[in-house]
Amino acid sequence: MAGFKLEAKTRLSIELALTAGRGDPIFARQQEEDAKALGMTGAEIDMARSGSSFDFQLSKAIALALKANVEQRERAMKAGIDAQTCADIEKMAAPYINRSLLRSA
């Protein structure tokens, strides 16, 4: 498998998953504009917001971002995502996860 990189499209896909259901139509519209500028289709945007992707590796990266744990990290690494990139994904997701935990408390 080709090396997995945290490029702009990948980062935005993960952000779309992490912020889905936020209830801010202006923010959602800006994300859609950003995604389309990166060449994402409406279907790709919808998939990311649902927590998945048509791309196998990206789907595993999104799953890790949404629920960072040993099992998800192992799945991501088996999909060809290296340990450093997994750590970067977890670090990227942490502020979103922490905010949602604060809101639900």
C-alpha cells in the first residue's frame, strides 16, 4: 500500500467527521466550500460526515480520530498508516473530542 499522508484533503475529511452534527450551518457551508476547493465530491463530504470514506486507509484514519484506542490504532496500522501518522491523527482529534466531552457533561 502507498504511504498514507495527512494532506489537506485528509485533514479536512477527518475534521468533517469530528464536527458532524455541530449544528452550525455557516461552519458546515464553509467546510463544504473548502472540501470542493480540494476536489472532494458531495458524496465524499457526506461519507466523511458519517464517519467513513470510500478510501480504505482514510476510513481507518477517520475511525481512529473518532475513537482513539489501541484497537483502532492497530486497525489503522494494519491498513498501512504508520505509528507517527496515527499519533498525529490522535493529536489532531483531541481538541474536538475534548470539546464534545465537555458539552456532554
